[in-house]
Amino acid sequence: MTDTPAARLQELFEGHRLTPTQRRIAHCMVRRAADVPFLSSVELAELAGVSQPSVTRFAVALGFDGYPALRKHLRDVAPAEAGAAAELNEYQQAVEAEIENLRHLASVLADPAPVERAGALLAASRPLPVLGLRAAASQAYGFAYFAAKVHPDVRLLHEGGTMLADRLEAAARAGATAVLCFALPRHPREVVEALTYAKSLGLTVVTVADSAFAPVAKVSDLLLPAAVGTGLAFDTVCAPMLLGRVLLEAMCDGLPEAQARLEAFDARAAERGLFVE
């Protein structure tokens, strides 16, 4: 696996049964992986929205004597080149962080089984609801746009409100067996509620989220993590977008008619003059 700050943290957390508060701290640490070795327990608590004693208990739960020991461990395993990042301006640092996120995603995809399973679930669901609210709405829209070219019935759910549960219920009544959700920070409470309701309808929840410790993890049957960049005023989401395209590829593998549908679309597009060559 690629040795990145986020990857090292994920490995550190694996195998530990964490409380909801501890999962929140873990989620925050993964999102701020490059900064965590230099944060005090008070600073980390403020970022995670928990108490300082909760951070201490979290460190002990991971097997350390306290938070200082955890921070020392993270500093000891920090890459030697970390200091060089300080020589880059903030825009370059944001790009470098995204490159690291993509490298981590590549290492995760060394085991294709979860994505292949997700692709099969999405291909088999007729219709296929695709959910993404607020910051994740564009990810859901992009997936749904391309998925509709190969899947016979894709239903985009990118607006919240009281109609969201109705649309999930309608999809389930029409035969849907799975729902794909894109969940990115900040995580709307409504997304967690919608996925909880989807599960109550018998839908299998496949989620692309920024971390395996994201709030949606507890209501997802299959969660595929792809880190976001946090160095700019607004998060950057290259890795989640690429993971969405990988999922499209895996879904196409489960749709024997996908190629024929694409060829038919290209023929119609040429007849209508849709695109400038």
C-alpha cells in the first residue's frame, strides 16, 4: 500500500472497535492527516468537535499511554520529505495533497473486490437511485449522467426535502435493490436519515465517502473511501470523482448490453449533430 499520511492513519485505526465519538476523531484525523502530527490534543478536539478528554481516551483506545505518545508515533513515521512541502505555496500544496489522495486510492484499488461487488449491485438494481446532496450533488450528477447511457433506469436524487423519502420509496416499489450515495463533507444530517430509510426499505446502500470513518459508515452496507483535499477554503474532490468513474466501469462489466447502448447513443448523437467534432 502507498505510504501516505492518510494510509498510515487508516492502518493505525484498523482492528479497533471505536465508539461514535472516537470514530468522529478518527474521521477528522484522516481528513487532516498531514497536520495531525503537529496538533495539540486541544486543537484536535476543537477540529473534531469533541472534548479534550475524549481525544485522550481515543489515544488510549489505540494502545498509547496518551495523546502525546500517539502524536510522537505519528511524527516518527512521518515521511522525510514532509519538510519540503513547506517550500511550496498553498496552491501547490493543495495539488500535492490531491496527488497523495489519488496515490492512496490507487493502493486501495489493488484489491478490486469491493468495487467489483459494488458494480454488480448497481448493475442489478432496476431502477438505480443515485443520491448526493449539497457538496456531493455534483458527484451524484456526474455519475448519473454517464450511468444513464448504459443503465436502463437511473434516478438522480440530488435535492433534499420531504420528497426525498418519497422518491426512495418509489424506487423501491419499482424494483430497486440498491442505492448509490456520494457523501462528502460537510455531511448533511439528511443524508444519514435518507440512507437509514433506504435500508428500512430493503435497499442495499453503496456509499462513496471521504473516509471509512465518515458519519454515513454506520448506515452503509458497502462503503468505498476516497479522501478529499482540505488545504483550500473549499474541499477538493479529485479522488471521489475518479472512484465514481471506476464504479461506472465496474457497473458496465455487469451490464452485457452496455456497449450496444453506447454505440446506439453515438449513432443517434451523430444523426442529431449533438457534438462539434
